[in-house]
Amino acid sequence: MLDILTQTFMQHALLGGLLISVAAGIIGSLVVIQRRVFIAGGIAHSAYGGVGLAYYLGFPPLIGALIVSVISGVLMGYLERHSKERSDTVIGVVWALGMAIGVIFVDLTKGYAIDLMSFLFGSIIAVSRMDLWLMAGVAVLVLLTVLLLFKNLLAYSFDPEFSVLMDKRNKWLLYLTLILVSLTVVVMIRMVGLILVIALLTIPASIAEKFTKKLSTMMGLAILLSAVFITSGLIASYFLNLTAGAMIVLIAGLTYFVIIGTRRLSNN
């Protein structure tokens, strides 16, 4: 068991998992409360367009994913607020366009040898020291932003129209939330991949919501659950030689359904 801690890549993965848990628990709670799970999924999948573009232009893929994710998030927020089209349709189109653009740029990249599976499903080996600094930066940014604007975010999450009516500046909280979602999604890609990132972003928060209706408590519990799921998933994947992202989400998903089933039985 202690052999895990002697492996540099596992040290990076475990530390990265703890850093990700902070951002995922906080942002996941906002996503669940604001009912923006689908838009978070759209941001996650549009990031693939940035990965493909980055490989084509020859710069770090996470930078490309970050740029495209932020642009996609702001675009979806703007269209949701100003477009007459149904928001789920707009999100679906942006989602599909991001994936399509990524595939096309990968096809156009000559002589590439890309481990795309690490971006689709995550790879604990791929977590570098630079990734850890990026994860730490996002975790600190998310934490400080929420601490400074907690009352505003709380009001906006439960009643956005009344919140904006009371303070016109709160209309920008939609875009701020989506930018924070974009940043969180990008740093989570290394660990669980863009296909599974939406699960880890929302499952811990959804479980936490069943035990408390207080947003601050929900965020704290979601952070703890995220850390437990990531750590247990990493350890299980190490010993079973399975994909870490899939194991993390499997444990989280099974826990979610066990809790739902247990609570339903106890209520009956």
C-alpha cells in the first residue's frame, strides 16, 4: 500500500486530486444548485476543440482547452440570456461544434502521435508539475472568488431574477460562474478526461445536496466527497491496472445510487 507514495506519478496524481476536489466541490455545488449541469457538459466537450487546435498550432493542449472552454462558456451564457432559441438546443450545438472542430484539427495535424485517450478519459501519468501549479492556481482562484462574492452567488443561485433586480451588477454572475466552470473543467481533464469530467463535477455536489440545503455546507461536503472519490479511485486503478478516471467516476456513481436507494428504503 505504501508503495503508492513512492511513485512520483502517484504523488502528483494524489496531490492533483486534492487540489481538484476544492474547485470541483465548490463549482459543482453552484452548477447543481443553478441547474446548469448540461451547460457544464457543453463546456467540457467543447474543450476538445481547443485540444485539437493546440496540437495543430503547436502549443500546449491545456492552454487551447482553456481558451476554447472560456469562450464557449461565455458564448453559451450570452445566448442563453439573449437568444430566442431554446437554451438546451444552443448548448447542444456548441457541444457538438467543439468536438467536431477538435477532430478536424487533429486530422489536419501532420505526423502527429497524440495520446488522445488521456484527454478523453484522463491519465494519472499525464499529471505534470506544471499541471499541479495550474490546479493549485484554479483552486485558489475559485476559493477566493466564492469567499468574496458568496452572498451574491447565494442570492443569484436561488433566485437570479430577484438578485439582479436588487443589484444590477449581479447580472455578471452568470458569466463569472461559467468562466469558473471552464477553468475547473480544464484542470479536471488531466485526471478524469473531458468525457467523464461532468460526472465528477456534479455527483459529489448532488450527494451533498441530499444531506443539507445550506450552500456553504454543501460545498464543504462536496469537496470532502470529491477528495474521497478521487483518492479511492486512484488507489483502485493503481492496483487493478484500470483507467483512473473511469474508476473514480464508477465509485462516485455507485455511491450516489446506494445513497438514493438507502434513503428511499428508510423513508418507506
